[in-house]
Amino acid sequence: MTTGCPAHVGVIMDGNGRWAEKHGLPRSAGHKKGAEAMEALIKYAEKNTDIKYLTFYAFSTENWSRPKDEVKSLMSLFDTYLDRLIADKDRHDTALRFIGDRSVFSETIRDKMSRAERKSGDDKKLTVFIAVNYGGRNEIAAAAKSLAADVKSGKKTDEITEKDISDRLYAPEAPDADLIIRPSGEKRLSNFLLWQSAYAEFWFDDVLWPDFKGSDLIRAVEEYKNRSRRFGGI
Ligand code: FPP
């Protein structure tokens, strides 16, 4: 039995640094090119696939340990992207949301994130989640913390179900991930969508993220369609 188009695809945008090195450019140029690849892929997916949710791993809770200059260039890229989203006069074809712990960002950035989200609207054919200061363990811990508070205040009984956790994730409206894509030859999850990937299929490839195109997405989706998903059954 084969599977239809994945509803929710997660993408680990890896290989920006190696792409830059290969082209004799600073790492920041790799991230810039990576951000362009992300924007192009969003447009492509919206027009050419039936994917309903796309989640991009842009900055992890662990990425703060990178050299100061690199963190600065990633944050500046993010800030410019937000400004562009807010200023964009075109109709937004996709609903855009940010997932992750926003508390570390300045009020100005948090405000821009909310404005960009509101501007993109909802009820679109495609919803894009961009994970910034995101960590899967951090997300589950935050859900557990919120659950504990609800039990303590009597808002909830101590009968804890999986749904109680799912409902408290950063994007409770998103279904579990069906397919996780990781380019650049690495084969690990790196704290991305831990809860949501319980039954996800994985697709790995050597292409570096800045070179990733619509045709690579199609290759991943086609391979996914030929996988047999059993969810623990037979
Ligand atoms: C991993 O590649 C990539 C990142 C840590 C950053 C990903 C971010 C982007 C593509 C930009 C997103 C931009 C916006 C505007 C949301 P790496 O640097 O670890 O590459 P390497 O393993 O080859 O060194």
C-alpha cells in the first residue's frame, strides 16, 4: 500500500556553511542563500504540491553557541525577512507562523513576528511554520509546565493524556509531521519536532540546503509516496 502526499513536511535547512565554503564565501553568505532557498521553496510548494503544512528549522535553542558574528548575521537576516514580510504589498499566498520560545527576543522583534503573522492571515492552502529559538525538548518541557500549572490551579484533573501535551505545543493546530527532510548528508533529527515526528518518514540527501530546489522536494515526496506506513501495525 502506498501513501498520498504528505500533509506536514518538516525541513532541516542544513549545509549553508559548507555551501559558502565551497564557493569561497563567508558563512553568512550561505545563510543568506539558504533563506532565499526557503522562500523559493515555499512558493513552489504552494503552487505545485498538496502539502498543507511546511515547517522550517531556522534557528535552534542550541544555535546560540555559534560564534557571535554568525548569530548576529542570522538574527539580522531574520529581522530583514520580517521587515519584508510586513512591508510586502502582494497578497500572501501562505499563512505564516513562528514556533519556538519567543521570550529571548526583544520586544521589537516579537512585535514584528506578530505583525508578520497577522499580515499573512490564515485559512490558506499552505501554512508555513518557521522555527526560531526552537528546541523539541524545550517545547515538550514548556507543554509539561503549562499542564502542571493547569492541574495545580484545578483547571485540569491529573488524568494526563497525549492529547494534553499535543494541545500545548507551539502549534497545536498542526498535525504530526509525515515527512522530515534533511539535506547535506547528515542523518539526525537535532532536536527538531521530537514529539511530532513519532511516526514520521525521513528523507536524507547530499544536496546542500542553498542548492535545494522544488525538484528535490518532489523527489522526497515521490519517495515518501512509495513508503509503507504502518504506525506500529502490520
Ligand atoms: C544549518 O547549516 C543552518 C542553520 C543553523 C541556519 C538555517 C537558517 C537559514 C537557512 C536562514 C533562515 C532565514 C530566515 C530569514 C528565517 P550550517 O550552518 O550548520 O551548515 P554547515 O553544517 O554546512 O556548516
